[in-house]
Amino acid sequence: MGNGVWIDDQPVAMDDVWRVVEAREPVRLGLAARAKVERCARYLAQILRRGDVVYGVNTGFGKLSTVVLPPGELAQLQLNLLRSHACAVGQPFPESIVRAMMMLRLVSLAKGYSGVRPAVIDTLAACLNAGVHPVVPQQGSLGASGDLAPLAHLALVLVGEGEAWYRGQRMSGGDALAAAGIQPLTLAPKEGLALINGTQAMTAVGLTALRQAQYLADAADHAAALTLQALGGIEDAFEHPLHQVRGYPEQAEAAQRIRRLLHGSRLTQTGPAAAQRGKVQDAYALRCVPQVHGACRRILRQTEETLAIEVNAVTDNPLLFPDEDRVLSGGNFHGEPVALAMDSMKLAVAELANISERRTERLVNPHLNEGLPPFLADRPGLASGLMILQYTAASLVSENKVLAHPASVDSIPSSGNQEDHVSMGTTAARQAWQMVENAARVVAIELICAAAALEVRGADLLSPAGARVLSWIRRRVAPHARERSYSRDVEQVAQALLAGELTRETHRGD
């Protein structure tokens, strides 16, 4: 465990989030942030003493905001809010996403505009540091007013209710806190609302999907480079002048990566040599890799820019500004920026898988695979070889096309039509996450097929970078010697890609 991540007056980087989420480094509230939080909490107490009416603090919620409550009921109002809103359904989010949600909620509250006491943030940090992880069902958020239902499940554990995982055991929130030696939180005015009014569920899922998509983009480059060698691809399509005149930096970078991965190969060709053999240019799935992969990388960078902002965003409502003596009701909880980013990323992920499946088809199709055995079978006819791996890839890319439909264009009014436009950002993020997993399996299939093809073609003729990738594959998947099920192989390679194992190994090799 490292020295910890301090939440203070500096923006939190995505790497800081992963240090807490995965490396389990402790998170701590810095002195400057603590002072700002305390000041805002004192300001809230001051405006309540003078009798101001503040939404969600001494009023009901949503359409019920016209109901003003007496001071004696304000604490119960916050507890009632958590209990009534904790109605998400479906399978729970995995631990890593729940930890990211907790970290992001903590960061938002620590900005000092939400009116909560430091005790709220300290309790959240204590749960993170001790490994008390609320059970948060995945379905039920409209993405405005934020991720109400999922975050309510998270917040219930802080007050000793709901359910949590602790040291591998699922138990009541109260039992989990007691086992970890954490005192349950007693809510003060606005604190329940501040805990659930935000975009942290969609952002946590989005961060996970984005990082996995970035690893996937790396893997897709390696898969394309292997397939190009297996099919005797023409390298001219990756030359720098061609991409410089298009103008997209990501396209030029993708071409440069492919050139580096092909460097030293004795399997690829130049244009003149290929022309002598009657081949002028490759099919689009090979020739247009920089254009497609580069465009996908461009979308991933734009998505990262959005999520980097959202990580540090204050997203509850209302917000308090002590310096101006103002309480402002607005809509920072609306997940539209994340929803649109996730829907855009879905298209990029779908395209990485689409073009990968087309390359796999060229590897196994006897009419397209440049003289390789039909379906890479050892005895075609008696054996089907890797024929059905392409079927599986085709099924996955078809499923992704359905999931790629934008969630953000849908909106269902809620709360008596008071909340009449919502983002569906959490749905978009969950779909993106699912699509990345599907796409990883598609790329894993291409890697497996390319490895089999190269062992027929001559693995000793590979580029040094390609040889490293082939070795990486062979440590996980045995060579194709006879008919067998490849389900576990595909899943094992896909999960390794999503975990960034190929990215890290090949970066070390470079």
C-alpha cells in the first residue's frame, strides 16, 4: 500500500482514482479541503437558523418540493430519502466499480459546495480504506437527478443499513461497519441528498469501460499487425506521407504503430513486389486499419477528456456558495455530458470489433486467406478447424450493433413530470462496458486465428514485435493441433486484454 491519495485543493487525476480503487491506497481528506467543507457546513447551519427555505434540506423532493418541513423532521427527511430511493435492481456492480463510485462521491463532496460535514467524507473514506463495499444493484438510474437509486444503496451502508461486502462476506451494512470498527453516520440536514444526487455511478462505469477500451485499442493494433503478416499484407498503406496529408493525428499515430509492429517482418510486402504477384492493394480491413483504429482512438481521447472533468465535478443540488451568501438550485446532476461521451465511445468500440471480425474472416476463408488451409484446419472436411470462431465473432459484433443504439436520445419523465428530461447516462455507460467485453472477445478470436495462421505461414518470419505477441498468446492458448473447444481460450485471452496484460508486456518490449 502506498502513501495514500490526498483529496485537497488540487484536481484528482484518473490515476489517483485507480490507485485507490485497485492498488487499495488509502484516501485521506487534506486540510484545505476539510476547512472548505467545514465552512460550507457552517453556512448551511446559518441559513437554516435564519429560516430560509432550501430545496431538499427543509422541503420534500422532486414534485414534493413545495412541502416545507419543520426543523425537528429534517434529519428524518434525509434518512427517509435514502431508504425510499434505494430501489435499484439487477446484478450488483463488481467491487472495483463500487470502489470507484465511493471515491468519486468523496471527491465531489470534498469540493466544499454540498453542505455536508467532514464526518460524511471521513465515514466514506473509512469504508473505502477498510474494504467495506456496499452492494449496489446495476439497474434503476435515469441519469438525472443523477444516479439516485444506485447511490442510495451506497449511502445506506454509511448509516448502518443496506448490505455490504466485507472480507469476502455479504452482510448487513450495520454488521459490516461493526466488523470494520466504523461508527455509523447520523445524517444532518442535506447530507442524504448530497450523497445520492450525482453522476458517480455512470462515471465509475464509464471510467472502467474507457480504460478497458484503451487496452482493447492497443490489442487491436497488435491483432491487425499479426493478421497483416499472416496474409502477406502490403506495407505501403502505412507510410507516413499518406497519413500526414489526411491531418488526423490519431490516424498517423496508428499507422506509425503498425509500421513499428511490422518492422523486420519477412512476411509483408511492398507495393512493387506485390504488384509483380498480381496484387496491387489489400482489402479495406487491412489497408484501412490506421483510418479506422485512429478514428476510434480519437473518440476514446474525447471520452477521456469528458470523464477527467466529471471526476472532479460537483454534481449534487442545491449547491452552497458561502462567499456569495447564495444557495443555487440547478442541474449539475444531469448526466448528459457522460451519456453523450459513453454513446460516442460505444460506436468506437463497435468499430474496433467490426473490423477485427472482418480480418478474422479473411484468415479463415479459403477464398481470401492467401493460400492458408481452409478455416486453418489440419484436415479440412474431417476437421472444421477455427471455422466457428468466426461465427462467434460475428455474433458478438452483431450484438454490439444493437447495444450501440444511443441511450442518450431516450428520456422518460419522472417525479410527476418535474424531472421531465433525463440522460440515461448510466444505461449508456453499462452498455459501453458490455460492448467492450464483447469486443475484447472478438479481438481475442482474431489473435488466436492469426497465431494459428502464422504457425502455418512460418512464425520464424515474423517481426520481432509480432514474435513477442505470438509468444504472449501461446502462453495462454495451446497451438491448434486437433479439434477442441476454444471457449475458455477466448475468454482467457479476452480477460487478459481487458486487464491490460498485453499492453503492459508489449510496452516493456518496445
